[in-house]
Amino acid sequence: MLRLLCVTGGILLIAGGISALNAPIASGEPPLVQLTTSPENDAQSLIDAGLRLEENRQWGDAIHHYESGLRKHAGNATMQQRLLICRLHYDVMRRYQDASFLRTIKETPTHQSLDLYAEMLANIETHYVDGVDWKKIARHGSASLEVALTEPAFISQLLSAASPEAVESFRQNVHTHVIHRDVKSRHDLRATAAIVSGLAKEELGLSGTATVMEFACGALSALDTYSRFLTAGQLDETFSSIEGNFVGLGVELKAAGDRLMILSVIANGPADEAGLVAGDAIVSVAGTSTAEVNPDYAADLLRGVEGSAVEVVVVKANGTRRVVQVQRRRVDVPCVENVHIVDTDAGIGYLRLTNFQKTTTREIEKALWDLHRMGMKSLVIDVRGNPGGLLSAAVEVADRFLPSGRIVTTRGRNARENFDYSAHRPNTWNVPLAVLIDSDSASASEIFAGAIHDHGRGRLIGQKSYGKGSVQGIFRMQTAKCGLCLTTAKFYSPSGQGISDRGVQPDVTVESSYIAARPNAKGEITRDIDDQVLQQAVQTIRSESRLSSLPR
């Protein structure tokens, strides 16, 4: 069993596609209803708006909607329930559009899938951060199967010969085969899945493996937002993003309404050589309009075999439309970008850290020396939109700036998850520091920002961070090629502050507008001067530098 510790939260955008490691990306702006009513009415209005998204099967948008709503109405039981249901629908839809998962269903016999389920449950029992409620896991397994029996992708792949009436009758009764069983251990869950898979085969002709896999995936959904099943393709993609290389086009994307906006293009990559630039919008992939499909699915179409080509239709910021053939190649993904002196007079350096991967420490060290040679006297590190990544990378980056003291503490149910990470390098960069954060700065970004803040090492500028304070282990299964992303611990800043649902508060609050050198809503590349958060950081550094130079 191979295991790797990650602290990835939010959305990880990678070249060649959108990797929804913890949640699907939403299309455009959050579809929240802006109200000036009482909190109770506001919550109900948000729920009503979410239900409309569900009716249209806009699962990704609905998830983003309910997540945003829960930030305003933490603990709202109805929103939490709707969010879970939407996640189940979304996950089923994604799995049955994943060629690697379809191969697993086809090639894995039922008895082997039951062994896989047992292996997953054993990992949960040993490594999960909290105590395990086996009855809840059983209920979520049957719920996942119930949801799958309503999803067109599942039905078309596995139940095309079954009558809709038979499918619906089985769906309405599947939970009864679970709630009346005595479930006290993972062994009882395996037996329950075996019984239900036999009934589904007998009544519907449904693959026993498909039934068991829904129980397996549902088990993980019962745990928390970040624990999830990884198909073979998703497992490879996860390790590729951690390593900082994968097969793709070499573009970073975000969903923007009915299209995929290119945020950045990797130099000398396939997209760069094809003439694609930041600010371009992809409106069709391999003949499929991005307006007609889920944005994650459209991004998946960009992936493929190394050396193969994909046709994309691109609309430039000025409205020009063109068709481009781009070859898929292995691409090294940089995690440090836009390294430059943002204020020449004051010698203020700037770099943007997009994620924390295996190459991060090496890249940031190179960037710091480059800035030093340019005359850097102080530094702005931008982790806005950074979803996280490797725990070790976050600790190593913080260690570059902290001469001593604790960086982060992790605590889990298993004592092997308890660690205290402290600064230990003999030489650090002691330049004045500002860190830019926003509501999409998550997990490993929050470890770094929290350590800088708690030690008074620098100023945090921007908006409160995401609030994802847990550590995930990536477990590669032995029974079949797939994996688990399992929450194994929670982390705490040097002051002992928990990050989950709290986030890290900035010292100076500034509403985010544009991120320098990235396209705005019109696809235009923004300048340093247009980035209000960056400009506030420059002003803060200059002001504090003047104060420190005054005679005392």
C-alpha cells in the first residue's frame, strides 16, 4: 500500500484539464440569491434556488451553491443534506464518464470487488481521523446505489435492457435491505453489499461489481467532504499533479459560464506552440460544445494518450474564433509564476505560488535567488486561489522564512498521525514579507499563511481563507487499480488555532478583484496596477518600511 500525505482543498486546476480533487468546479459566478431578509428566510431562499439547480441536473453548480450557502448558514441541516445528495449524483455522473472506472466494472468479478470493498473499509477503520459509524456507512452505500439508479449514465451503461418500472421499484426498496440488518463491523458491511448485489443481479440483471462499487463509493461520502474514491485515472492524475507533470495540453483552466477560460499557458508546451494564450476561451473540445456539457467533462475530453491530438475551438478576447489541433504531450507544471520586481523604487519582489507539489521547494528557492539578483528588499507571496497540495511542501516553504518555532501540528485518531512540524533551517530569508490570500486559498496555503501570521513574520492581505484544516492520505489499493483519498488528521496553526471552517483571517482585508497577469472576466490580461490586493500589499510594505526607518 502506497500512501502520501496531502492537504489539498478546493479546486486544483492543472494543465490539460480541471482536476476536481475535492469538489467540482462551478460554472461562472455562484448562483446565490442576494437577499435582505431575515436569516431564516434567506436560508430557505438559498435552498429553493438550489432545488431549481437540482431539477435541471446542474449538480456541479448546485454543490457550489450549497457550499457557499453553508458558509453563511453553518450547520443548516437541510443544506447539508441537499449538498450530500448533489455530491452523490455528481460523483456517479463523473465515474460513469471515466473510461478507467468503466474498465474496472467490466474486468473485476464480483468476489474481487467485495474484497476491494473490504480493503477500503479496513483502511477507514485504521486510518480515518474520527471514529467510524458502520451503520451510517451502510446507509450511505445504499443511498449511493439509489442515486445511481436515477442517473442516465449509469442506466445507459448497465441497465439498458431493464424496464424503468423494475429499476424504480428496486430503487425504492433497496434501503430496506440495509436498515433492517445488524451492522456492527466492516465485516457486516461486506456481507450486506454481497446480499444487495445478489438481489440487484437477480431482479435487474445489474452487474454485481457495479452494485458493490456504489456501496464502496458511498462509504467514503459518509465520512466527510474530502474523503473520496479515486478511479484508476483519477489516481494517476493525483500523483501526476503531486509530481508536477502529466500528459496534457499545458493550460490552466477555469469554468466561465458556457466556456473554459485559459488562465495561463505553460511555456514551450503544446498549447503554447499551437498559439493559445491566457485569456483565450475554449468553446468546443473534440466536437463537443462546452455549453452543452458539464465543464469537468469538457476538460476531461482534453486528456488522452500521449502523442494523440485533440481539436479545440478557441475564442479570443476580441471575439475572433479559430479551430486548433493540439498534440497531447507530457508537460512539467510549474507552481511558481510571475516572478518579478513589482516596485522598483522600494525593491518589492513578487511571486505567485499556484500549488504545493514535489517541485515547489526547488522552484521557490530559485525564484527567491532570482529576485535577490534583481534587487529584492522585501517580498509579496501570492497564494490566492492556491488549493493546497503536499503537507511537506507547505512546511518547507514556511521554513524558508521562519528562523524557529512551530509551523503546524497534526492530530489524528491514530497516534501515528500526530506530528509537530517546526522550523529548523539555519539560514532563512529575513526580508519583510506580505502574503496575499483569498477565499480560495486552502489547506497547504493556510498552513503557510497561518504560520507566517502566528509568528508575526509577515502581513496577510486579502480575504479570509477557505477554511480547510484536514490532512488526507492517498492510499493505493492492492485488490484493484484504484485508490482512496482519506482524511487522516486535522491540522492546527502554531497558536493552536484550528483551520477547519474558520480559515485564516487577513491583517488587512481587501476584496479580491483581479490577480495580476491573469485574465479578467473579459479575457484581458490584468496589470499589477489593476490588482487592488497586490497594491495594498505594496502600500503596506512601503508604509512599514518607512516607520521602521524613523529615528527612535
